Amino acid sequence: QVQLVESGGGLVQPGGSLRLSCEVSGFTLRFYDIGWFRQAPGKEREGVSYISSSDGNTVYADSVKGRFIISKDNAKNTAYLQMNSLKPEDTAVYYCAASGEIINNDPLVDYEYDFWGQGTQVTVSS
């Protein structure tokens, strides 16, 4: 059974940091690309970051570039999203997703992904 389980969300003050984890089971992480997405209340889901299974290439949305870092540990079957310098506009439910193949060369769109986690809430507020 395929599962992706996010953890590490919570409440943090502006300027703070959080590290999200995405533990996968039921498939081998090293063969799958990983994306992180987020959805704020009343807004569409947006792609945040991506890491390639083949060469470790990463992609970031402009809104998080320079602040977020995506990584994965294939041995632990876990992907991560390190979030620094958090802003109130980063508040959202964050999801990890796995793709067997990015077809249309746009790794920050949700239809490219096969499996999804249940999400973890991140709230940035003073």
C-alpha cells in the first residue's frame, strides 16, 4: 500500500524555520520524483518545490526561492522541505507528492503526480 506521511508542521513566528518530512512506504523513493505543494484557505493548490530522482535537480517557486530547500534521503525513504525566513503568506497546508515521471516538463503542477500525502498545517503568525 502506497503511503506518504507528512510531519513537522506547526505554528512558527515570522522569520522562523520549520523542517517538514515526508516518509514514504509502498514504493522505493529513489525511483520517484518528489514535489511539495501547499494550499492556503480560499486559494488554489500551488507547487512549491521539486527534486528529481535521477540527478537531484531541484526547482523552486519564485515565492520561496532562496528560503526553502528540498532534499531527500533515499536510504530513509524520506523527503524533506527545510523552510527558513518564514512569512505569514507561507501559511498553508503543505503536501508532499510522488511522481513516477514528469511528462510535460513542469514539475510544479499537481497533475504530474501519482501519489499524495494527507498534508500538514504550517501557520506563520506572531
